[in-house]
Amino acid sequence: MMIFPEIQTLSIVFNCLFFYVPELTKAGVNLKALEDRIRAEGKILPGPVLKVSSFLNHQMDADFIMELGAELARRYADAGVTKILTIESSGIAVAVACGAALHVPVLFAKKHLTSNVSGDLYQTIVHSYTHGTDYTVIVEREYLEANDRVLIVDDFLANGRAIEGLLDLIRQAGAEAVGAGIVIEKGFQEGGSKLREDGLSVESLAVIERMDADGIEFRGSC
């Protein structure tokens, strides 16, 4: 029996949520722990691509991801968020963790038109540099409304194309984007700077200034 990847991801995430729903705290998560895990477990591939599949987006450290999502939620606690939007599939886990902390629904844009998608759709094209291809991403119109205040959440920010695509979906719905919460930002690539210059609030838990054969250097202040 074929199981779609997004269904497998959601099953893992929802099982975690059944046992643990974080509450917002003033202290937040220890962000040095995130940097330490990136240094210890991250693998730098050509591109440059940072592989953190051991804890974030393939094998997932459920407790740690819930803490990361709660920290993103803490940073946008006063933004009046009514919905979280992400893109399948690696951003779904931290998006659900953030949604659990804010107690708001989480919507993910699909990269594939599956049999359970029906009705009117918002759609846009997103280019993936990692996979070297364009995706037509979609959300059903009934789940993204004009009165929504939307927080975008994703695991990575590099060139910013995925975020730009999600912003386009939000604009099509007439909704408002209150910001983007990111786990890892590649600060040496243009995505984050361009989004901030365009007026979007971007909060990244770890910002990488440099990564090469000599190691990974983080920005002093996130």
C-alpha cells in the first residue's frame, strides 16, 4: 500500500502532540543547544546544502522540535496569529509544534494534487534549488481566508523562494502575513535579507554566516 510522505509526517507529528503540547514561556528554548546540534550532527553537502536529517527533517527529535516550535510561538505571541502556513513536507513538524503552542490551525501547501484535494484552489509556482525543479504548490481556498493573520513557519530559509511562494498564496486570499518563523537561516544567502527589506518580520532561531570545510559559523545575534 502506498503512503504519501505528507501523511507519514503528519502521523508522527500528531502522535507527538498527543503526549506533549508546549506552553509559552518567557525564558524560551536554549538556542545554543540548536547551534551545538547543527555543529555536531549537521553534514555540509555540495550546493552548499546543510543536512540535519538526524534530528529535524527526516528522523525527528520530537521533544526538541516541540521546544523549537514553542520558541517561534513565543516570538509571535502578540501578533494576533490566527493560522500557520508552511509547505510540505519538512516544515510540517515545527509548524505543528508552533501551532500547538499558539493554539491555532496549521495549513500546509501541497506540492502534489492528491485525490483528497477538491474545490477551488490557490496556487503558485515555487522553485526548489535543493531539488532543481519547479513545484506548483496549492492550498484549498476554504482553509485560507481574508480575515486570517498568517504566520509562515519553515525549517530552512536560504534563497527565500518557498517563503515568497507562500506569501503569494496569502496575498491571493486577501489575508495578512504577520511574519516568518524559521529554524535555520543561511545568512550568507539572500533570502532573509530580501524578505526583511520587503518589510516582512523574519525570526530565525539559528543564522549561519558561513559553512565550509572549516566548520559552521553562526551569527552572534539572531
